[in-house]
Amino acid sequence: MPLYIDPVGDVGRTRPGAGALDGIRVLDLSRVLAGPVCTQLLADLGADVIKVERPGVGDETRQWGPPWLTDADGNETRESSYYLSANRGKRSITVDIGQPDGVALLLELARSCDVFVENFKVGALARKGLGYDDVRAVRPDVVYASITGFGQDGPLADQPGYDYLAQAMGGLMSITGRPDGEPGGGPLRAGVAIADQATGMFTAVGILAALRHRDQTGVGQHVDVSLLDSQLAFLVNQGLNYLVGGTPPARSGEWHPNLAPYQPFDVADGRVIVAVGNDRQFAALTTHLGLGELASDPRFATNPDRNEHREALAVLLGEAFARLTTRDVLDALPALGVPAAVVNDIAQAFDEPQVKHRGGEIALPHTSAGSAPGIANPVHFSESPIEYRNAPPLLGEHTSEVLEELLGVDDATVDSWRERGIIG
């Protein structure tokens, strides 16, 4: 039986003091990390993000634990920290897109959505009737964003892609880790899924640009972003080191490939990072260490000189740093304009006074646990501040609410769809 409903979703919802994207609605068919990172950014900015999940299963990352979120009594909620990291501010509905009626239902929802986000394999949603052309047929000005491993075209377009593959293929691992010949030398994966995060951020930027274009022209478009392309773009100076110099950069371990000294040093009670970006900073550093003559030494006078003689420079500076404490370095060098920091673990990072001042850790109301922690969005607005509305939703938590709100259906209709397995 057909599921056509005349949607009654509200429009023009912008209100004074609302988030920058208030009035924008997103239908989010993405899962795991790159897509959810993108749509969480949009939710933080005020968009109404409707997360579409498989009935009974949901986003795979819900099960990627431990650790699990616990309630006030210490009982596990079976909400994984991985899932919690990228799904705040959204509403969850469960729809079976394996059924034609489930597809029809999503197309009806798409009529009142500005943005459609998916990260299925190339062509997978089109074969179900939810491709760009299908959604555009019901919402002509839709911004439809596709996230894949390798893009919508090219020799690898049909292959699945994952963050680890993108880090390897995109060159990041070749420049991450200690040089060959050193203990522990060899390529390393970054400690977080950097390709997924880069892709999520690039996709969010692409969506915002496409919405701006739509506002100016009335025309929507298909936004195509891949993990491999995004990882390549994130090579920044290292990519240009190769394109300009013609030689693939090697792993430099803890040292910066273009700056010296820009590395860790051992002090009496730990390790510190010193980041010298110009000759003035180098002169200030060496003067403080009682090695002012190094600033005029031909081996170290300029950054290219220091790069060429970085090993000798490290020995000289290392001897001076060994006589200092962490507190000595942090109290003195930043005041002299020389950037310096300790090497924190993650607990110490969250405990940093600056992080606390900027509100780096947040707490969000959670339906079953009472409260869930989160990491704050790093963007601070003067006029449209980010509002953290709710923690990542439970599976299907908002199914009835969204269907009744956007489609104007009653409880009996929702119940009948649930009985037929169209929704969870």
C-alpha cells in the first residue's frame, strides 16, 4: 500500500539567538564515524538532524565497546563511548530501507529536509530508490552529500574504504612514526581516525557551501567527498614538501620536518615540547638557556641552518634542558615568546586549566543514564553560540515524534507501520 503523506513540517523556524543553522533539517543515513562527525557538527550549529538507523541494530558503533556509558548507579547502558563521540544533538528513528515501504517513508521525510547525508557504497542507495536523483525528485533543491572511501568515480569507486586504508594509501602512515633504523622505526597509524574526521569536516564545509549556493540560486546539488581525497588534503605541508622538492618526506619521529628546534626535550622531571618557529624565538630560547652564542653561530643562525645541523643542535640544547624542571620551562619560555608545553596523557589534557576555562568537557542530558560526557565543539560564536541540546539518542528514541511532527500522522498510523516492520 502506498505511503504518500502530505508533509506538514514547519518552515521558517529561525528565532533570535538560535544556532546558525536553525531552520535547516538534515536526514542522516550515515553511520560509524565520518558521516556522524559531519552531522554532529551540523547539529552543534543548530540544524535538526534526524539519524536514520536499522531497526533492532542501529549504527554499528553502538556496540563498539567497552567502555560503556553507565548510569548514576553504575549500571551499564550499553551505549559505547565510540557512538557517544559523534552523535550528540540528533534525533534517532528506525526505518527498514530493505522494504519498499521503508524507502517510500524516507522519501516522504526527505520532502521536508534540506540536506540528505549518506555513506553507503557507491550506487547502493540508488539501487534501493534513495539515490540523489530519487531524493531530488521529491525535494528538487536538496543538498545530497555522499561519503565514500574513494569517491563516486574512478577505478576504486566500488571498493569499500576505511580510515586505516586511507591513512595507508594517502601517505600519512609513511610520515608517522620513528625513522627506519631507530628502535621502533616504521610506519604507524595515527592514534585517532584522522581520515574519518577530516572527511566529516570537509563534508560539513561542502554542505554549508552548497546551502549557500542554494540560497543564492535555488538549486541544490550532490556533494561527493571521500576518505582518500580528504586524507591527501590533510597532508598539507608534507604533501607540498614532495610536490615542490620531488622527494617523498621520510618519517622524522618526534622532530618537525621543516623547523628546528621543534621537538621534545628531556627535563629533570619529565618531557617538554619546544616549538621554535622563527629566529627571534631561537635567540630568546638560547639566551635563556645561557647559550646565546648559538644564535650567531653559522650552523644555527637561520632555520635552514638549524635544519641542516639539527642533530648537533639537539645535543647542545638537550644538555641545557636536562638541568631544568618542567615548571622551569613552562614558567619561563612562554613568557619569552617561545612556545612550550608538557606531553600530556588524555586525562591530563582534560585537566589543563586552559581546557577547563574553555569548557572542553561538557555534560549532556541522557535518557537512560541521566548524563553523558562529551567533548565541546571548538568553535566559539559571538552571536549564535552553540547549544548542546541532548546527548546521543537511544536507538529509535524519536521515531514516533519525528513521524508525527514531519508527516502529521497519528499514533494509530505509526503503530501500524511498526506492526508491519517498516519502522522499529
